[in-house]
Amino acid sequence: MNLEAIQQALRESGFDGWLFFDFHNRDPISARILKIDPKRFTSRRWYYFIPANGEPQRLVHKIEPWKLDHLPGAKHIYLPWEQLHEKIKEIIGTAKIVAMQYSPFNAIPSISVADAGTVDLVRSFGVDVVSSADLVSKFESHLTDADIESHKRAGALMQEVKDLTFIEIARRIKADMKPREVEIQHYMHQLMAERNLMCEDGPIVAVNDHAADPHFEPTEENSVVMKIGDTVLLDLWAKLKEPEAIYYDITWMGHIGTEVPENVENYFQIIAKARDAAQQLVTERFENKQQIMGWEVDFACRNVVKEAGLAEFFSHRTGHNIAEEVHGSGVNMDNLETKDERIIIPGTCFSIEPGLYMLDRNLGFRTEIDVYITEDGKAEVCGAIQRNVIPILNLI
């Protein structure tokens, strides 16, 4: 934790302090920013208040007084609930504007962690509780040089996994092995394990109408046999099995044949154009030293799909923050599910991934890239960008 940087950010934001609070490890944001081990047993509420100026304050339960010992600041211990309330008011002191992991109207769900009752309690002390969303972006989604290096290393390996998977599909089809989606997923798991990559779920292997489900999960029960003429979506995300490694997340499309049908390629080109429009807007804003918010990226991307008359089939946000979690707590590219008005800052990584999900046409499409904003304001894409649907049977 960089106390000096946090206090400087609080002063710049006009906030009097930032109140961290957790119970039973419910707040992963606090754990990451304050470097708290979420695997260590904890059963009581704790609070950590960082004022814009002055000494931080720790408030811990009498049963677990050691909980925040790794952090700087004065220690306060409580036991009965009446004392807890008194101590919270005491550690906040004269602060009037305090940030918490709170989002008005739950606009940004990943930030909305503090429960309503705790927010009510803090407000009862005459405090204006505001969202910590921009602070979280700065202190959790901002990546170091080592972080982005781990992202790039994972990216090189994941691109390799993707390439080998399309080749394996071609091999099994030509050998009349009748591969099923779940079997190809297992093959991808094997490739990832061999490359020291990890992910909590996925990847997605989906053909035809299954690709029209944005979060299709292949299982033994629902997987179909792949065959010539099928369109294939591969969505894969993983990170290196290393501490504080950063995820890499991509989606690519292929067609099981030697030629890609015109309608399949045309649909793909629409979302590729939308992807490129979003990427170009980000690039231009940073080149011109202009701010850009997450919702604006989504608007630029979605507008291309809308102009093609297919807006109803683009049913999710354009992209999400990427960090130690594949869906990080930083700015999302979203003007659909929420209006993300947070400013994209240098040092952050996010996906751009428009899609079309046309169940009535038995087709689904998505293309996905990861964009990293360098410290000097350049928008970089790690790895190859898909320009056309892959004719899978031409790979071998």
C-alpha cells in the first residue's frame, strides 16, 4: 500500500478520507489494495480509515486484534456493538466526505461492496459517503511494468493455445474423430496446464447456436459433435500461475471448412469494424491528450452495430477491466448495462469485445482484443488481432 499516493489522491479528489471495511472476506478490493491475505481466517468486522491528511486508523475486534498489524496507523480495539459504533465515529473524526466501496444506485456493481447498513451507520455521523470507484481504478487497476509483462507473457502463450486448438479441431475433423465441444475444451485445459496457465473457469468452445449464448459452458450433457460447415467460437482467458499475475482474454472465430461462407464473414466484419472503431477512439483521445470515459468507448463500438441494423443482437457491454481478476474493478467499456463515467487512466488494461448473438439464425459471433494504456498514453494491443474468420480445414 502506497499511503502517500492514496492521501494525495484523496486530496486531489476533495475527499476527507477513505474508509475500508470488511466482514468474512467479502471485499476483495480492500484485500488487494491493503495487501490482506484473503485465505487467512477472519470472523469479525474490521475497519481501516485513511484520512487525506494525518495518521491512518485501525479498528479491529478484541478476538482478532492482529488483523491489520501489517498496516500503519493507530490501533483501536472494540468488543460490544455500542463500542464499535463509538469507535467508528472516533476514527472518522471530523471528516465530512468519505469514500467507501459504494456505488450510487449500484451503477458499478463491482464497486458496490459495502452493505447498506454500514453506509447508513457512517452517514448517521453526519458524513457524506461517496463512491471510491475512481480511487479503486487508480490503486487497483493500475498495472506496474511487471504486471503488464506478465499479461504479455500470458498473451503469447494464450495465442499459441488458440492456434493449436484450431489446428486440433481440423485434425480431429479430418480423422473423422467427431470431436465434441467439451472434448476440445479439455484439450485446451491440457495446453494451458502445460504452459503454467490458470483460470477459474472456461474456456468457451461453442459452435453455431451455442455461440449465440455469450456465456455458453460446454458440458458432457450439452456438447454437440463438431462437423464440416459449423462456425466455431473460442473464448479463452487465463493468467500465469504466479503471484499478482494479470489475466489475458481473447475471443476468435473459425469455420470448419476450406472456405468461409459469405454471410458468416459479413457478420464477422461488422463486429470487427465495431471493435476497430472503439480502439481507434481510445487511440485518438490519448494521442490528443483528451480524457475518455468507459461509456464513450461502448457508444462508439455499439454505434457501428446499430448502423448495420443489428443492435438488438449486441446484448452485453463492449468490454471490461482486466487485472488480477479477468473482470477487474477498473473502468468497464459500458453504456448498456451501466453508464460507466469513470475516466480511463494510463496503466490500465481492458477488453474490447463486441458480439452478435442471433439464436434465430443459429449463429453467434464475438471478437476480442486486450488494450493496454501505457504510462505515456499509447493504446497498445497485446497479440494478434483477428481480421477474418479462419477457414479451419486449411490449417493442415
